[in-house]
Amino acid sequence: MNDGVNGIALAVFIFFFVVVTAMGFLAARWRRAENANNLDEWGLGGRSFGTWITWFLLGGDLYTAYTFVAVPAAIYAAGASGFFAVPYTILVYPLIFTFLPRLWSVSHKHGYVTTSDFVRGRFGSKGLSLAVAITGILATMPYIALQLVGIQAVLDVMGVGGGENTNWFIKDLPLLIAFGVLAAYTYSSGLRAPALIAFVKDTLIYIVIAVAIIYIPIKLGGFDDIFSAANDKFTKAGAGGLAPPAEGQWAYGTLALGSALALFMYPHSITATLSSRSREVIRRNTTILPLYSLMLGLLALLGFMAIAAGVTVENGQLAIPQLFEDMFPDWFAGIAFAAIGIGALVPAAIMSIAAANLFTRNIYKDFLRPNATPEEETKVSKLVSLLVKVGALIFVLGMDKTVAINFQLLGGIWILQTFPALVGGLFTRWFHRWALLAGWAVGMVYGTWKAYDTPSGTQKHFGNTADMPAIGEIGYIGFTAIVLNVLVTVVLTFVLRALKAPDGIDETTAADYKADAGDPGVQVDLPPATAGSPGGH
């Protein structure tokens, strides 16, 4: 670790930070509509983004600073079992090809801004919509916190903020400045800010990974030496070498599958999706987004490189920033740190917007102010986006960083429980709204209890793998929870259908799920409560 400040790296980092800050504020004028006081404009960028902007936005949204730091950190700590993140990002794209275009179409037709808007319109249930909204907000908060953790990790390695004995305000001042800038341009520019900044963020990340995957192995003697050093470490640790043991295969597979099912349930993923201008843009993106999976596979190898380079850190999240500090010239280490830092700003902005939209549309408007105007909705969403970021900042400054990580893992279990209502609702209305709500509750309670009862690598609670009932294998808790969720939903649906329990009113029609921009009757300016007509398919 550096005892002092790496001045050259810090100067390069500040340069790129200033550039993206300027871009964030200038984004308010980019493609600006005459009337920007509505959530379509502030929260979805006017639903106007084409293929490449959507690609960069989704990439900036899904491949975050936490990804940059945590995936290779998992390899550094646990070996090849940490590679589960690579197959799950491969599995997710065929999955979303089947349902995201349908979600975009029905949302475009009825002016839906959030997944909860769709659930309410599809099933006629404000209770189910509220459950989805609360789950989305809860799952997103620690995710935002982890982006700030990523920035803090980079600042720590550069020696910024002083040591552990430094006054807390001086130590955290750089993070507070970064937070203030992020909050200001998100408030001002909405989704356009991260969309524009994502170009810089992804370009830097691709450059850093391309250089790292060539330059670092040359300095370390080649990949043979890298894998040999990593194998020796895990063999001595009693882990059996690089590959996970046979008893870990179910955990690996269910983590990959469960994570794939959960990824596009997150509000920020849907927000980026709904910002695109046509159904075809979504379909194209599902075919080119796997390029990021290639990047992720190369990125994961940095964990083995950190082992071979002799990187030793108390906090595994610092392993990759420390590797860059040790291996790269100072000026290029600054570029790498900027890539991680900007990689935190983009998703943090999108996540805060998505959480704010959920609160505004599905809590404030549905339950507190049903007659809120579009201007009022936008004002509330802007304010809530600030509060969400403040909450995340308090979380980071006031708690152990491992707590934030554990809560993010718990968030993955939670958000997965919205899958039956969202994806199931896109293809069928057979599931009864009360059954979906009961299934969601069972999945949430089981997943939370089991995670709390399971030790993690650093604490007595909040692990993410445990014994799977009936199978007797170790598996992902979220996967077990979603199976229980679906079972309860199916059984109760049969019961409620037999009892002729009342359905809510479906305001969508079959044609809505294939509608595209420019189709007759397609409009986005009607509030969800009045758009469309009762029906079903």
C-alpha cells in the first residue's frame, strides 16, 4: 500500500472526473424536450435512445464499479468458483430476448415508467404493485452504497483522505465531494447524464482491460506462472486447487442461474431498457450486450494476476486497485482508477433515478397523491433521488463495508422474488394476483430468514448459499426461495380459481405486447390509470 498520495495517478483521476462532471451537467441540454417536467423526460431520457446509446447505458448500468472490483476479488479469494458471474451474464441475454421487447411494448403503449406500473395495470392490484416497488427500492439501496464503496476503494489505494487515524471529515471529504457532484448532475439532467457519461466509462474500461490482459502477464512471466501461483495458493489453503470441489457444483450452477433470473428484475435495468426508442433497439441490444461478457471473463482473470503479483490486502475489495497501483505506471494507474470511479458514478445515478421513480409512481401517486400532476411527479422523483443517495452515503460511512456487500447479496435474493409477477405477467394472466402476492411473501420471508441464518465468509450472518430442501445439496438461497415462491403461487392460483376469487381488471390487450413506436394508438402521455382499456389475452 502507498504510504503517501500518488500525485500523478490522482491528477489523472481528477482530470477524468472533471470531464465527466462537465458532461453530466451539459447532458441537461442534450436532446432536451420543450417540456422536461415529466418522468418520461427526466427519468427515461424521453424514451428516445437508439441502439448504441442504449448499449452503453445498459453496459454502464449492469457492469458497475462493484463488478470491476468484486468479480476479480472473488477469484482472488475463492478461485474459479468466482467465475459464476461469467456464465450468468451469458445466460441472461437469451432470457431477456424473450420478455424485454414485450415489456417495452406494453410500457410504451400505456406510459408505464416502472415494473410496478405494469404489474398494477396487468393484474389490477395496487397491493402487488406496492410489494414489487418496495422490493425494488430495498434491493437497490445497498447496490448504490456499493458503488460508493468502489470509489472509496480507489481513493484509499491512491492514498487520498489520510490514514485510519485521520479526522473522519478529512478522511471522507473526497467521497463527499464525489457524492455531491453525482447528486447535483443527476438532479439536473436525469437519465441523460449517465447515458452520456457511459460512453467515457465503457471506453476507459475496455482500454484498461485490454492493456491489463497483455501488460500484466508479460510482467509476471506469462499465464502459466499466473495460474501456477494461484493453484499453489488454493492447494495450500486446502481448497483443492483452482477448480471448485464437486460439492460446490450445485452452488455454482444455482448462483449462475438465479443471478441471471434476477439481473433484469432490478429497477435500474428496466429503467435503462424503457429509455430506448423502439422495440427493435431492445432486440438488437440482447445480441450485442454479450460483448460485455467477454470483457467480464478477462476482467475476472485479474484476480489470479493479483495472487501471482503477491498482492496482500486485508480487504479483498482493494485487491484489484492495489494490483493496478503496483503494476502500472502512475499515469496509467490513474486511468484505471478513473475507469473504476466513473464506473461507479454511472450506475449509481441510474439506480437512484430508478428507485425514485418507483417511490413516486407506485407509493406517492398510488397511495398519497393520486391526482399528482406530471410536474409534481418529476419534482418528487428528483428529491427522492437525492434522499436515496444520502441514505447510501450514510450506509457507507457509518457501517462496515462487508455489511454493505452482504445486504447487496440479500438484495439479489429479494429482487428475484418479483420474477413471477413481472415475467409471468408478460406471457399469461392465469396467475391470480393474491397467489402472486402470497408467493412473493413466502419467498421474501424464507430468503431473508435463511440468509440471516447462514454464515458468510466474514460474519455469522447473510451468506448466500445453504442446504437446498429435498435435494440435500448446497445451493443459492435465492434460487430455493424463487422455487418456493412459484410453488405457492401455482397451488394458490388453482385454489383461488376454484373458489372463483375475483380478478383485478387487466387494462392491457394482447396487441399491446407487440406494439412498436409509431404504431396507431401507441401513446406514452396518458397516466397508467386511464391508458388502455380493460381486456386480456
